[in-house]
Amino acid sequence: MTRHDGCVDLDEFLALADDLLRIPSTADRPADLLRALDFVLDLLGPDLTVERFERNGKPSALVYRGPTRPDFRVLFNAHLDVVPAPPEQFVPVRDGNRLHARGAQDMKLSALVLALVFRDVPTSVPVGLQLVTDEEVGGRDGTLHQLEQGVTGRFVVIGEHSALRLVTESKGLVNARVSVTGRAAHSAYPWLGDNAVVKLVRSLDALLTAYPPPVEEAWRTTVNIARVETTNTALNQIPADATAWLDIRFPPEDTDFRDPERVAAHLSALTGASVEVGHVEPPHRADPDSVDVKALRQAARDQGFSGDLLRKHGAADSRFYHQRGIDAVIFGIGGDGQHGPDEYADLTTVLPYHAALTAYLNAVAGL
């Protein structure tokens, strides 16, 4: 796989990628989550320590050299789960420099590169490899669980797609439910009832007036109404209850989103409805002037890429490190179409990504 000159044979790499991409490792298929995890672990060879973790049916692993878990100088973090897709998307198709498949861009190819660099690049500093299988459903049973079990480090590289740019900022995340109650009645006599769905629509209109959906990329708070439901199942009945699920992404500048109590009060004031807040995950930020960020940017530039710093609208497992004072960046291959029918990896970025990670690890010993 890795030649004597430190380079990777792309055809051999793609043969491995083909096998991994064919595993439908979605949250509802626990056996395939484990199969994807074991596939990558098998590539690493026998002379490593593997700690296995599991919570709520989501397996993960931490791999390192030596008999005792160290405080890691560098952690590579990769998720092997993917979002659901039709069966045909788990059959990889190459079209020139594009490899189409579910998980090609997000993020099985980056995961394989991280694993191979971890395996093949000797370094004098402690490096660990985190492999998790729950990032697409929140990351709390993988990365967060490992951190709660005492895993720690100084700098983390998360292989989410970035086209060899570095994501040093990510928005925070709120999950909430807005609920209203009304009064049931026969639909032929609406003056006898109070339609909860209508009341909920009005509440959501007020919320979207405060946070209108952007028509182009904007670094501001966004609200997605992910689901609207009622327990009413009769066509000729006025519903007495209605609930909306909200997914909110917010930048650090928005101080209305800090803790569950404050968020609930803010959303209740906007909607005039009852609000239940699930998770409030703060924004993530890594120091753009740190020696690791500078070294990784230089490694990307040496491969002909810009190494630009990016902001990410979506949340990633980087937030769990940030909450513990650990700098984490997203740094991965290129591509497009994540979570969609045309997801693909840009194969022209695979070898430069491997080379940049290798150069970064070689530089770390002197930092």
C-alpha cells in the first residue's frame, strides 16, 4: 500500500475504499457499524494497542502504540458511519477523478487515509487514532464517550471533507421542540374547538420572521423546522395538540443560545408556545495562530493547496474537544454532494491529503 518513498498506490487504495464503501454502515444497522470498524482495524496490523468502547449499541475504538494510553500529542479522528441511502449508492462508481458512493466524501476515504498515515508514518510523539461509528447521529456515544473515559490530547485532526483547507470554526447546535395545545372538536363545528396545528403554524411564522431562511451562505443563526406532528389521526377532528422539531445552528456572536434554560426562554418569548430544549452544543473554535494549525496549513500549501481557514455551518465532533480546551480542526479530502444522491470524492485530493498529513506528523516532533 505505502511504497518505500512514503507515497500511496492509488489503485490499491481505491480497492480498499471500494470494500469499505460497500458496507452500509448506517445507525440502524449495528452489525454493519461493527463491520466497518473491524475493516479499518484489520488494516492496522497486530503491533498496536486497540481499546474498544461501546455505548448505546455504537462501537468505537482508540488505537495507539505502546501498552499504556498516553496523553496524545496528536489525535486523528474519523467516523465510519454514514447516513442512509438507496442500495445502489453503496456500489461505488468511478467517473474520471470522481468516486461516487455514499460515504465517499463524508468521510470513509479520509478515514482510510488517516488510518494509513497513522499506521505507516513513524514519529517520536504519541499519536492516536479514534474510530467512531455515531457521528452522523450526534457523536455522543463515540467521541464524547471516549473523552468521558479519560482520552485526552493536545491537537486533533478530524478527517471531515474540506479539500485540504482547515475548518477552525463551527456553529453551535440546538435541538428543541415547540409544542402547543388546543381543544378537540368535530371539524364541521370549528367554533367549538381550538386548532393546535393552526396555532403552531402561527408560532413558527413568528420564529421564521426572527430567523428567516437565508437564500445564500450567511454566518448567522438558522432555524430548520425538521418535523411537524400531531397525535390527531382523524380527518374530521380538530387537533388538540401539535409539535414541531427544530434544528438551530448559531455562531458564537449570538448570545441568545448559551444554555438550555436561556434558549427555552428565548424561543418561548418568540413563539408564545411551550419549548423543550434537548441539546445545546456550543460553537467550536481552534486557535488559528497555533503552531499545529500553522504546520498543517504549510503542509497543505506544500501540496499546492491554499490551506485556507474555513467556518463550518454544521456541527462536528470538534465541539466535544473544544468544550475541554483541546484544539481540533477539520481537515480532509475534497468532493461534493454529502448526504445526497450524487455524493462523490475528488480523487485528485487523496494523495496530496496523505502527503500533507505525513508532512505534518514529521513536523510535529519539532513543535
